[in-house]
Amino acid sequence: MVDFHQLEFFRAVAEELHFGRAAERLHLAQPHLSRTIRALESDLGAPLFQRTTRRVELTPAGHALLEPAAAILRLRERARAEVEAAHRGDSGQVRLSFAGPSSHAMVGVLARTARERHPRIDLAVQPGRYGLLAVRELLDHTTDLAIARFEHAPPGVETRAVAKERGVLAVPSGHPLADAGSASFADLRDQPFITLPEEFGSAVRAVFVACCHSAGFAPDIVQTAPDSWTCFALVAAGVGLHFTTDSALRQLALEGVRIVPLEDETPPIFGYLLWRADDRDPALRKVLEISEQVLPTVR
């Protein structure tokens, strides 16, 4: 079977057209080079060189081998370079999951900086992952890194808090609370609400429901929607009110919607960067190093 060394030796002789010079170039003994070329000719079933006492020439078979041999050797060098880059963390894929608009600014700065510093790392973004779903996908090895919101760091994964957010209320612009300046949870009794589905495991939804219960009532959730964009569209249409975080507002269309601060002190909602503790992928480590600079830890 033809191997890389045989092709490398063949290329040297083909370029030098002299076994002595080729052996010197390869730092080999000439008899070893000659044996290797004869073995290659035997494997291929054809002479590659016409040898005389005064000159060495390529045969038609030798000429035919030149380009395939060069292509194979280039492929070997490319494979070696790719392996070395992946081992250093200069290339690879990191699958990043996140919820939606509230994470866009963080995803954007992380992706931009990773691309600038390590253009061969593919940061594959996967939106629409909330809370415990993000943790579950990490543990199932379907993602490598996540941005998700919790009141407290979830167990089972490595975490670093990168955002501290407060809750706000989105109301239709024609709602009585739109011009109130602020609202308490007591004011929200019997109001219709739009939330993410409960099965999403959204920490924002959980904080909202808990605050309503603390105020002595269960929220009247009249509509669920799969993302913040849809929630805000439904608010603008007058379907109901929506509890969200201040970080999401920069990415959402506010036409037909008014943002009302809440008087009650609500638990802070933290945005966490999450990853598997035992994941030693070099590309992930490079992205985590970047994250420490562009998404600093908050307390």
C-alpha cells in the first residue's frame, strides 16, 4: 500500500532528477531512498523513473503520478494543520444557546469578538432556550455553552453571572396604567397577562408568578407566546400585560407599548453563562476566555 513517505520520496526524486541530491535533501542514505522508490513502483505496478548511469528521467507513469502525489501530500499538510489548530483551540465549533432578545447584546459582543480573534471557531447560535431547558441540553451534550436566566445559579453545570436585571411591566399604550408612572403587584390583580409557556422553564415567568402569589393572587394568564417579540406584539394589540426584564427592551419594538416601572422590590434576575464542568474542548476554552473580557462577572 502506498504511503505518505513513498510519495514524499517520489516527489523529491522527481524534482531533483538525481537520487543522490534527493537523498541529501531528504537527509537519507541513498540506498534507502532507492529501495523505497522500487517498493513504490512495485506497489503501483509500473516503473516511475528511467535510470541510466548518467541521468534519471520520469517515465509516462511517473509523469502521471506527479499531480496526484502532490495533491495527496497537500491534503496531508492540510490535515496536520487542521488537527494542530483544533488542538490549540484555534478552530472548532461551539454551540451557544440562549433565550431571545434579552440575550442579543451579549450574544452579539461575544460572537463578534470570537470572530475577530479566532475566525476559524464557529460559534453556532441556537435561540429559544430558556432556563432549565438550557441546562438540560448542556447535560445532554447537544449544546456547549448557554446564556440563561435564573434567580440563583443552577446545579450540575459551571456558571458565571454576567448580567443582573430587574423586572418591568409592558402594557398597551391605551391601558389605564400606561400613564400611571409606576405600578404595584396589587394593582395587577384581575389584569390579563401574556407569558411564555410554563414548560419553557423561564426564570422571568417564575419570578412574575411568585411575586403575584406574594401579593395575594394568582395571575390571570390569558395567552402564552413562544418569544418576547410575540409577547410584545400581543401587548400592543391589547391582549394583555407582560412582565419582562429591562435588558430585553433594547431589542424589542415598543410601538403601541408602554413600559411601567414596578414599585414592589422584585428578586433580581441574573443572566448566567453556563457550561459543562468536565468539558475541556480547546475551542470552548478560548470562547470562555473571551467571555471573561467582554462579559465581565456581576455580583
